Amino acid sequence: MAEKTTKTMRVLYICTSIQSKDMINIVLFGPPGAGKGTQSERLVNRYNLVHLSTGDIFRKNIKEATALGTLAKSFMDAGNLVPDEVTINMLKSELEAFPEAKGFIFDGFPRTSPQALALDEMLSEKEQSISCMLALEVEETELEKRLLGRAETSGRADDGDISIVRNRIEVYKRETAPVAEYYKGQNKFFAIDGIGELDEISNRLFSAIDTLA
């Protein structure tokens, strides 16, 4: 009986390992206003993935007035990055909430090289890894235009203040953009033109992902 149980557990382990390796885990990358949120919805529908947006996670914690949410808000309101420890702790709890997921889209994370390393470690514990980074590339003037326009419907004060918008873009260029080098070093980086009709941009993303099969 014990031998049969051991064999069953071994088979289950092998099946779980295969399933984990077949998962698609995508880092959707780009500056504020690049269209990550819009394109994430399309990727979720096409590939049946779970969308994990740090912005949504932050706002959820802020709305619920959690300790982490209150701390994150003080940085977001100033247009600065939320410290790694706060971001990582929020993300860990979200990952645990979807044990049956076929894969994840990480939107807004990682934003620093230490976060990229932390994400690899979190996924490694689940026998998973990042499949690719898809980087939406958009000119700075277009980003400003998009963010200021978004302020009219988003209700986010930081979208409507041009000084904060420009600071967010500068913070991205200085602290976040270098994360691309981390994934280039793993041959997982895809540059995607983020200008054009939504369907055109989506098709570029789909084409990049489909090359992974």
C-alpha cells in the first residue's frame, strides 16, 4: 500500500512539473501610458492568463487602508516608485490566490533589477519561470498626451499633473528601464512598437508570444 501511494505521489509530482513548465508567464513592460493595461486584457482573453497589475494591487490595498497600502500611497502620490519590499509582499499574496492559474501577466512589475531577481525566486519555488518580457515602446511626447487624456476618466490626480507625469517618466527611465537588460541577458526580451491602432499593437504582442510555442 505504501509503495502504491509513493508511486501515485511520484506521478502527481511529474504531472505538476510538466504543467508548470507549460505555463506562460509574461512581463509586460513599458513606461506609464504605454498601454499595458489595455493590452493585458487582450492577452488574458487570448491565452487564458491571470493579470497581475501592481497598480491594481496597490489601489486595492489603498482602498482597504491596509498598512502596506497606506505606505504605498505616500510614494505613488509623489510619482515615485514604491519600495521593493512593499511591492514584493503584496505580489506574493496575489500569486498565492491563484494556485490553478495557467500563467500570469505581470504588469508594472518588476520595476527594478532586485524585483526581477525576487520574481525569479518566487516563481522558481513553484517550478516556474518567466517566459518573456514584452516591452511596449512609445515616444515620450505621446506618453504625456496619453496620461493627461487618461486623467479625465481615471480619477487619478497623478495623471492630470504634468509635473508628476514627467517625474514618473523620468523615474521610469532612470530606475525601471534598465530592468530590460536583465531579461536581455536571459534572451527573453521582445521590443514591441506601442504606436498604432490597438489591434495592430495586439497582433505584434501575439506574434511575439506565439514564437515561444
